[in-house]
Amino acid sequence: METFFKAGERGSSVGQEVRAGLTTFLAMAYIIAVNPSLLTAAGIPATAAVTSTCLGAGVMTILMGLIANRPLACASGMGVNAVFAYTLAGIAGGDWHAASAVIFIEGVAILILVLCGLREAIMDAIPVSLRHAISVGLGLFIAMIGLADAGIIVADESTMVALGDVFSPTFLVGLISIVVTIVLYAMNVKGSLLLGIVIAVVAGIPLGVTQMPAGIVSGLDFATFGAPFQADEAGIMGIAKVVTNPTLLVFAFSLMMSDFFDTMGTAMAVAKQGEFLESDGRVKDIKPILIVDSAAAAVGGLVGASSITTFVESASGAADGGRTGLSSVVAGVLFIVAAFFSPLISIVSSAATCGALVFVGYLMMSEVTEIDWSDLLEGLPAFLIVAGVPLTYSISNGIGFGFIAYVVVAAVTGQLKKVKPLMWIAALAFLVYFLVV
């Protein structure tokens, strides 16, 4: 084990790596409850969503540890799962098989690009400010979903949105999850997001929000496995719907770009904590990391778990001493074990996950300081993304606003040279999307 993972060589030990793996798992285990709660909105059975979420995360995290040998963990990405549930499935006529096919196609595409060495070209295509804006917009969107699921914000005819009923049981459970999560995080408690969910679930029992489980342990539900190649009632496979639908293909392209840059940012954040970030800002051994991450996206679509990607919460394990892939293997095994307790996990109400969603939104908002708001070309398109995503309740709409605006502002300010070819293609694709949809 020492020879393979090189823990001693990197100033670590087996015990330290095991502890770091547990820390990483606790930091990101909220996805076990949050992801199924979102996927069920697309029509995926709850037990199947838990199985695909846990096994997808477990297998790809273990592979990350074995292949890249870095303390990085993978799971269904926040933001993309919201696109999957609230946008892709809707465009596909409520067919989550087709939504899974979009994820599968974008994963395969990005894997091909990484293997072909086109990383630098793709990185240069989207301006840095827009990459940060996408994360900020997704943060607001995720927080909005959490607040709406708990009934803390509700639709209103006169004001569009309003405060919900403060005496509603779901409101109270959502509020409890937010307060507990903040308090625990402020006290530096490991796994504060997960504990916030657990405490909210318990608080929901006397309030009638949490329903008692039918059991504790159950078998696995593989109903979503092979989703892109499963047929609907008309006998049409999900992947066939995607390749014949230009709108869904545009989504595959935009998700591919988002997945790629999210991974680059995450790798840098974890590398800094794990001491494998070089002085020039490059991540050591980045290619195997990108290969596993890209394959993970395709696997996520294949098993119906939304896009599986590298989690920035991995930085918590790296900060706790993780230096090798052994910590990833530990975290991955814990995810697989969790798959056998779906009855317990399925009792988690969407209101109980409110705190985790709101807090993740807060964490993603930190990138707003990286945008140069004094520069019209950088600031205005970024603002349209940040505002467009939550206000249109569509991540794709917000990204489209920003991409098109960037090209327009570049044209009127005489800075067209800054627009890369792939950026032109993306902007034109979104323009077609808005005109067609």
C-alpha cells in the first residue's frame, strides 16, 4: 500500500489518509440526500436515485484515487443536477432517459477532448470572468431551489416571489436546517452540512414532515443504469432523442464547457491544500485527474445520476492531511456502503436539505470577487449570467444571456479580437436556441 500510494514520500501515513478520506466523505455526503431529492423531480424513482448517486460517486472516487493518486473525490455535481431535473428533462418531454443521454454525450465529448490534448484551447475559449459568473449564478439558483423546497419563498401573483408561511411545518424544518448548518460550520464541526440535514430530519418527525422509513437496509435499485439506452413508451431510446434534437445538443455543449472549467478550478483548490500545486499555478499530474473526471461525467449519465464531477469539498480532506489517492479510496468505499441504506436516506425531505443547498449557494458566491466589475466587457456579461440564471429559473438561459452579451459588448467596444472561435460558436448556438425555443 505504501509503495503504491507513496503516503510516506508525500509526508503522510495510512492513518492520516483514512482520516482525511472520512473528512472528505462527511464534507460531501450531503449529496446522498440532496441529489436524489432533485432527481426525483425529473421522475427518477427515489431508491434508484440513491443507488446511482452512491455507487456512481463511490466507483469514480475509488478510480480517481487509484489512477490519479490524488486526494480528490467525485459525486453528482450541484448545479448540473438542477439543470438535469428542472430543464433537460422538461425539454425532453419529461423523459429523464434523454436527460441522462445528454449528460452521457457531454461526458464522452469532454473525455475525447482531454485525450486529444485540447485542454488549453477550451480553457482559452470562455473568459475567466464568465466562468466565475456561472458558478455565482448556479449558487443563487441552488439557494433559491432550497428556499422554495422548504416553502421559505413562494410564488406570488402581485410580487412574483414572497415570504412563505412562517408557521408552516416545512418552513420550520427548512429554517432549522439553515440555522443548524451555519452554527455547526461556524464551530468548525466536520460534516456540518450533513449533520444539518440529519438534525432537520429529526426535527421534522414531530412536525409531520419526516415520514418513518419502511426499513433500514435494502437491496440496490438499478432501474436507472443504462438510462441513455433505455426506451420510452414509444420505443425511442433516450440517446436517439438527443442526437435528433438540436436544443439538447446545445445543452450538451454548454454542460461540457461548464464541467471542464469547474474541474480545473476544483483541482487547483484541492491542489493548493494538498500541496501539489506548482509555483506557476499548474496542477501536478493534471491529465489523469481530467481523464477520470471526464469519464465520471459519462458514467453519471450512464447510471442516471446526473453528471459526476470532482467535488471542491475534497479540499477539506486535503486540508485534513490527505496527500494521496488512498483518502479517495476510503471516501469511495464509504459512498458504496451508504448505497445499502436507501430506506433511511429516502426519508430525508426536500425541506431538510434546504440548509445544505443554501450554504452551498453561499460557498459558490465567493467567486463574485474574482470578476472585474469596472470593465464593461467583463462585468456586464457576467452580471447577466448571475442575474439571468435565478431570475429565469434556467441555468441555460442565464449562460446564454452572458455568452451573447460578451460578443455584443466586444463588438461595440472594438474588442472582437478577445472573442475566441469556440466562444463565437457557443454564442451563435445559444442565439439559435433562444429563437427556436
